Amino acid sequence: MPTERMKVHYHTFGCKANQYDTERMRQELEARGAATLESAVDADVCVVNTCTVTNQADADARRYIRRLRRNHPNARVVVAGCSAALKASAYEAMPGVAGVVAGQDPVEVARAAVACRQEEGGPALVQLGTTRTLDRMDVEPIGGGILTRRAGATRGWLKIQDGCDRKCSFCATRLARGESRSRPPAELVREARVLADHHPELVLTGIHIGHYGLDLTPPWSLSKLLGHLLDEVPDVRFRLGSVEATEVDDLLIDLMVSSGGRVAPHLHMPLQSGADPVLRRMRRWHTREQYRTRGLEIAARLPVLGLGADIITGFPGETPEDHEQTRSLVEELPYTYLHVFPFSPREGTVAADLDRPVPQRVAGERSRALRQLAQDKGRAYRTSRSGQEAIVAIEGSGGTGLTEDYVRIPVLGEDSPPSNRLHRVVLVGQGDELSGALIGAG
């Protein structure tokens, strides 16, 4: 039987949950004998994991696939992910696309990869050291039920749940991902222990992590899970992914305050709008004042705090007064960065059919104004940290560090500090020129 290894290149669009899913796909295919390539140049198969958070995300995936076809005509393309779940037929019709997986299942991606390779007359994949081959596919993953490492990265992703039970009027990700499904705590502890052997920081991610454990018996919560991980997985720093302000409970804040740095003082709390009329049309479940109050309470307890948010400008019906409400809230809260996007109507969502559309030009102007405000606040925060110590995770080739409060800085003092542990630095410089001088291990 041929033993030539299939060469696979992976490209991921979108969030940390998508990146985690790609790593599971990679791990599954490698367990079945595939070789992973950093470049698509010599790849037999290119796996494209798509995102559908905006129209632009869909367009970016299609553009990338067309470029793959143009530059690497011999490679077969397998499309997976959220956009593929909603627009499978559109991807199937694209030249060069040999397989579409409507979602993120790693076994299904492996099936699609070997099927399209065999259509081209390629060899069956052999798992090295066994007689199992990819043409004898199993329903269960042979790459394991947990992720063992995030290849080529310092920080590891720990996906604790998938899906979402909320019904925000603008969101297509919920349509693609389905209802909220939590992973068992024991499985997460087991995965975190393995990941901690390779990564000094683990990020708890998912689609709606604030609902973690509500579907379990007995029920759990995000804060209970985090406390459990702190007890069971020593010597690693945990960071929370995106979590709603109303789902940051007192225990979660207590853990951030009392963990001795093991829970990063960083929160990304989606806002979407700072105006109650817009929040109601978005079908958000919090008011401006509820968000504002919680944000100020958190900031009062965490003097060192990286605080981010998502904001949509130009949502149908957003008036100049509504935009000013958002701007003033951004001004008041201690944000260190923002992700701001003009409204993008998504097919199948309630918001796509709302009246009183805002011209794209106006939505763009409002986005630019908020981005500029966020940049100014971020620079001011970086300056305020000058002269203080920080604990950084080394990223990339060793020249960049990520602080506990989510500030990326150049790291000075050693050519290639090891990335398998955290490092203490003293922060020097101002604003965009802030950097960190190494002073020891974290």
C-alpha cells in the first residue's frame, strides 16, 4: 500500500474559537498520517476554515479561495466553518473547491480531505506505525478528543463551549453554530493540563463563554470553572476570551483580583452600542446603564486592566444622538482598545429586514471616530503603565511580548527569550513607543 503522506495547508478566518477548531482539524489529519505545511505552495489539500460574522468575512473567504485556485491550481480546497455552514452550496459551486463541511467537525474535514485527494488519483493516507488508513474512516476522532497543543504558538486556546442561546438581531454566528453546548469540566481540566505543558498562557474561548455550564447537570458557571482550573492546573496563566459585562459575576472579579496574576486582568466585554434604543433593536439583554455600572465596578477593583469591546456603528435606526451616547460611554469607561465595525446586514437575521437604514458613509464616519477615540485612550493607558512591571508571554520569534493587561510591546534585553514561560519586564517609554526590559521570569 502506498505510504506517501498527504500535504495539507490550513488557513483560518475569524475568532479564537475558529482557530481552535482548525487546530483540531490539523491534529486529526496528522494523526491519520497527513503532513502540515506552513505554505500552500506544495500542498495537496488546502483546508479553509471560514467566518461569517460580517459580509466582508464571507467575501474575504471567497477571495482567498479564488487566489488559491489561481496560484496553486493543483491543490484541492476543502471549505469548513461558519460561512460554509450557512452558504454550503455557494462554496460547492466555486472552481477548485472539492469538499465543503458545514461546520467544524474534524473527522468530517478529514473525510473531505481524503475524498477529494482520491478523486485526483492520490494515494490513501496511512497513519504512520499502524494499519489504519484514511480510506477506512472512523466516526470518532483518532486524533484524540482533546487538543494537545496549538502548533507554532506561545499562547494556547481552550475552547470551553460552542454555540449561543441568545438571539441578537444582527448575529449570523448563532445561526451557524447552533445552541450553547458546554464541555464537561473534567475534560477541560485534562485538556488544560496537556496544553499547559506547551503554553504558559491559556485563553478560555468559545462562542458565548458567559453561558458556560448552564446546560450541564448539575449546572456550572464560568467563574466556577475558572476557579476549578486554577486549583487543578498549576503554573499557567489563564485569560478570558470575550465575555458579556452582565455575565462577569463577583466571583470572577474576585479570582482576577486574588489569583496573584494567574488570571490575567483583561476583559473583552462586547458593547455593540451605548444607546438604549439601539440596544433594544439589536435585541441585546442589557441597558446602557447596566453595562456602564458593571464596567466602572470592575475598573475600581482592578487598577491594572485591559478592557476591550465590540461596537457596531450605523445599525438601522441609529441616530446622531444614539451615536453620541455610544461615544460618551466610550469616553467614560477605561477602554484600552476597541473593535469597531460598520453594520453589515446578514442574510437570515432579523436586523437584515429592519427599517431606517443608516447610509454606509455615515456608518463609516462613526466607526472612524470611535476608532480614533479608542487609539487615543489606548496610547494614554500605555503611557500610564510606563515605569511599572508587567508579566509578558513571548510571541512570535521572541521580539514581542503580551502583558497581562493585553498590551503588545517590544521586549528588550535578550535576543530570543524562551517562549515556554512567562517573563517579568519593566515597562519603559510612552504611548506607542512603550516597550519592556526583561528583568526575570514571571
